Amino acid sequence: MAIYLQTLTNGLMLGALYACLAVGFSLVWGVLNVINMLHGSFIVLGGYLTYFAWHLYGIHPLVMLPVVAALMFVLGFTLQRGVINKVVSAPVLTTLTLTFGLDMILYNLMTYFFTATPRRITLDLGAISLGPVTLPVDRLFGTALALLLTLMLYAVMRGSSIGRAIVAVRMDRTAAELMGIRTDRIYAITFGIGAVMAGVAGVVFATVFPITTNVTGIWLGKAFVVCVVGGLGSVPGALVGGLVLGLVESFAGHWFGPQQAMTAGFLLMLVLLLTRPTGLVGVKGYE
């Protein structure tokens, strides 16, 4: 029984990290109808910025969080306004190909300047024991931070004028334009927010997992799965999808071995695509 409690706890903590990882990807896809192939590289870039600030200058990851968020917003906003916006109304395959090309450029630049050597921030925070369950404090810290960031985005989408404008554009672009909303500006802000969520996920991940350019495709793949499982277009969908994926991977890794954990996640995605394409939460606007 104890081993299953530990597996359940590990799955929930992992799921919270996955939700933070995927929510920005879901936002961009749901609002702009752009499958952002840069998302995995954005996560790794956020992790690298945090790692080198900690390694070279001793800056704590929490201090780097707003710095990384600001830098990633500027990068995402600029890319969307200067490049992606030129083809944003084209078929989805066009934007997918464009973001894939941009991802290859960013991936190769990171590999050139940072190398592909795995790096991780080691905080040495110890562990907490709650009966038969052991909770590494660094993982617990990362989980709490991931949940907080996800809930902050939810609050922004529900309670701010920018958030309401994003929801309006997602639901009906033409009606939003008739109401005076500048959709080109909202698209750039949305892409910037997606980059922010990817970057801050990288900050969190750098304290839990090794950061290397070799994992960009893995994080992107997990974002796809979370969006399909939870339902594209909602923060609750990303949270539910992340938690479900975390639990599935945790128990699959326990029963069948760690190498089969990712396979189980993709099998779940295929089942839901065939049986419930809108995901577990469904799509009602990005809230």
C-alpha cells in the first residue's frame, strides 16, 4: 500500500509540473490556431537562463522568475509581431512549418552556445516524510510554484481586461474586431504570454530535472498530450490534463518500467482522440 501512496503522490506532483508546462502551449493554439513548435525550446531556454544565473552569479531561481518572464514575453511578442503575424491567417500547416523552422534556429543556437550537456540547479533542500510517503522538498517547491503560476494565469484570463479580450478573440475574432479590439495586438500579447508560461516552466524544471537541448522535443510532446487529454482552450483543461498525464506516467512507470511511462501517455492521447476529441474538460473559450 505504501508504494502506491508514494506513486500517487509522485504522479500528482509531476502532473502539476506538466500543467504549467502545457498551459501556454494550449493558450497559443486555442487563440491563434498556431501549433507553436517553439514551445519546447522556450522551456529549455528559460531553464538555461535560470541555471547560468544561479551557477555564475548565485542568483536564486525565485529571483530569476520575473526576469525570465519579462525576457520571454519580449521574445514571444517580438517573434509574433515581426514574423508569425505575417502568416497567422494562413492554413495551420504554414504556421506549423514556420514555427518549426524558428525552433530549429533557436535549438541550434542554444546547442552552440550552451552545448547539450545536461545541467540542473541543486538546491539541497532535503526531504519531508509524511508516514510512508517521502516528499523531496525541491520537487515539492517546484510543484507549488507550478500550481501558483498556473492559477495566476487563470486569474489573469478571468479577471483582467487583457484576459477578457483574449477570450473574446478566441471565441469570435470578427465580433471582437467590431467591438474595437485590435486582434493583431491581442495575438502578439497571447503569444508573449505563451512564451512567458514556457519560460517560467523552464525555471521550475531547472530545479527538478536536468536541462538540455535534447529534451525540447520531449517537453513539446507532453504539451500535446496534456492539451488533448484536458481539452484545448482552458486553464482547467491544462490542469486536469497535466494531473491525469502525471498519474498515468507515474503508475505506468511503476508497473511496466520507467521506459514505458511516456508510451502510456501517448496511448492515452490516442484513446481520447478516438473517443472524446474535445478532451476531458472540453472547449468553451479560454478560461
